[in-house]
Amino acid sequence: MSEALDLKSYFDSLPHPADITEYLDQVEVSEWPKLLRLIEDPEKRAQVVAEIDEAKWRDLLAQLQPEEIAEIIREMESDDAADIIAKLPLSLRYETLYRLPVPERHQVLELLGYPEDSAGGIMQIELARVREDALVSDAIIKVRELVEEDVEVLAVWVVDSHDCLVGSVDLADLLIHKSTQIIRTFMKTDLICVRPLVDQKEVAQLFRKYDLLTLPVVDDENHLIGRISVDDVVDVLTEEAEEEALRMAGTSVQELVHPEQVFSTARIRLPWLAVALLCSLISASLLRLFQPLLEQMVVIYAFLPVIMAMGGNVGTQSSTILIRGLATGKSDLSDIPRMLFKEIRVGLLMGLFYGSCAGLVATFILSSQNYVLGSVVLISMVMAMITAASLGVLAPALLKKLNIDPAIAAGPFVTTLNDITGILIYILTSQLFNQAFRI
């Protein structure tokens, strides 16, 4: 009992809900419902749940009663409420929605009708909306009402008699104009809008390009239906970066949803590793094909892993740069020739430098001044690095052209493809030099 009172006092003393969420992350999820019930303020409890990582929502919600979930949702902003509802099983979802007030239920259902990764899926319905013939005093009253309901207001949106968006007003402008002035006379009309079905990546690019704090969402008839704030976009960028990193490692964000499920994790990774296995088998077949040559020139075996590793690293670096550019909108397929030319030159410079280093080692350390072997290593590394840099650009570009997520190219695909080309370049170069000069 005393421990519960101590925790309750501790939670009350914390200034921000994120601090409580940080504490929850240090204990088992099974303890979360009991700890959440120690927070008496329903609004603060809802804010704590909103701060919890979405991957852990299912585990938490499965331990709560429908009335508890409904109470939490009632205190949330519409976009967070829709995200919570979307994580519930269908039977529990309907039971929870039934316990919500009718207006909030309609708001949540409206948001659930949009794809999760779209502008409609991340927008909020609560916003400051006034008519263009309203007075400054009317807009201020509207802002105060929303602030009292703990709705963050970043701008006032102006609509006409048909509820079509025609302008916006910054909060600072409300303070410098007379209360009797009509909104139409000083509102901004050069608006940037977005449709609800636009992908959230494009929304994030608009925020970055135009340095926005908030963005209105309108339908095909330009009716104002919601707004997206910058904190929602930060969540999107974090989520996209996480997904991108996982794809580049050859796995999926779904793995985070099943952190303790071995078979689910294995099923997610198997398709990507199949690509690596297939390409590795091709590499093994090439070594088998050139076995007679390798038996005659055992010394060249020593540098085969070096050529493969350096080429793989260069290819991964090139593909990572391109994938990042495609993901952030800073690059598109029209930039491929320029990027390819650049990466070829970079590969040439790195190949000359590291090839020279490896060639010197081959000539004076691993052989008795065998200059032919050193030349083979130098030429092979230059060609392998140029090829790897080129593949690092061309492979993601091809996948993008085929509407396949190019992030997969930075993992098993590019690395193993570079292994194959590295083996071919090194073995064929060795064979040519052996025929001409004898290694």
C-alpha cells in the first residue's frame, strides 16, 4: 500500500507525461495497467498512453477493460484516439467505440477510414476554424475554447460559407489587429494544402520544403477536413527512418511487434536471407568453375576476400546515399546519371588508393617481389570498386523504377551481387595475367 502511495506521489511530481512513460519502459508491461491506475488525472493518463511506443500498445490494451480504454480515448486528440482504436481486435474495437460519445465516435470512425500511412491517417480533426466574415474577437474566442480543451492551436483556418478553405491567420496576427477587424482583410491566401490520401512521406517532404508548423487537409472540393501538426510529422520521420534502417538490414518493422516470438521473427527475415543465399551459391559456383586455375595459383586465394569485402562496402555506401536521397525527396530517378558519374569517379579514386596499398602488400610481404600479383590485385580492386559503386546506384534505381522499395537493395542484394562481380573480375584478371606473364 505504501509503495503504491509512493509511486502515486512520484507520478504526480513528474512535470511531463513522457517522464512517466520513461519510468514504465523500465518495468514489465504486465505492471503497466496497475501503474496507470495510480494516475488520477484522466487527461494525464491519456497523455502517458499516447507517449508509449506503438509497438507496445497491443500488449497494454489487451490488459485493459473496454471502459478503461474508452476513458483514455475520450481524453486524447482525434489522431491519437484513432491510432489506439486501430490497434484493438475487432470485437474489442466495437465495444470500445460504443462507449464513446457520439461526436467522438464519428470523428474516430472518420479517421479510421483513411490508410494509416496517409495524410488522413495522421491528421487531427480538432482545429480552429472561422468564417472569412468573422471578427478578430470571434477567432480569439474560438482559440480560447480549444486551448481550454487542451488542443494545440498553431493557426486559425478561414473558410467561406461553403466550408471551403480560403485562408489562414497566424496567432500573432490576432494580437496585433483590432478585435473589430474582419478576418478577410488580413488573412493569408497563399496556402499549401494536402489531400487526405497523400502518402505521409510526401506530407513530411512538404513540411521540410516549406518549413511548416501545420498543414491543412482538404477534400477534392477544397472543404477543410483536418490539419496536420509538426509533432505528427516528427513521428512520421522517426517511423520512416526506423523502417528504412530495418529494411536496409534485411528485416522488417513488424519484427519489433513480436520481440519475443522466435518463429515470427524468423518468418520475417527468411525472404531477405533467401536473396543472400541464392547469390552466395552463385559465388560458390563461380569458385568451383575456376577451381583448376585457383589450384595452379594458390597465392591469389589470399586476396579474394579482400576484393569481395572492399567492393561490398563501396556498393553499400553508394546505395545508402541514393536511398536516403530518394526517401527524403532530395533525389529522383532523373538524378541517376549524375550520381552514377560521381560514384564511378569516387570508386576509381578509392580503388587506386586501396588497390595500391593492397598491391604493395601482395608484392613485398605476401610474395617474393611478385610484381605481377601486385598488379593483378591493384587492377582488380580498381575495377571491383568502380563496378560496386555503379551497382550501388543502378540497383536501387532499378528497384525504384519497378515500384519495389529500394531500401532492400542496400542489404543482401547489393552486397552479394558485388561478391559475384568481385569474384569474376579478380579471377578473370588473374587468368589473363597468368597466361601473359605467369603469376
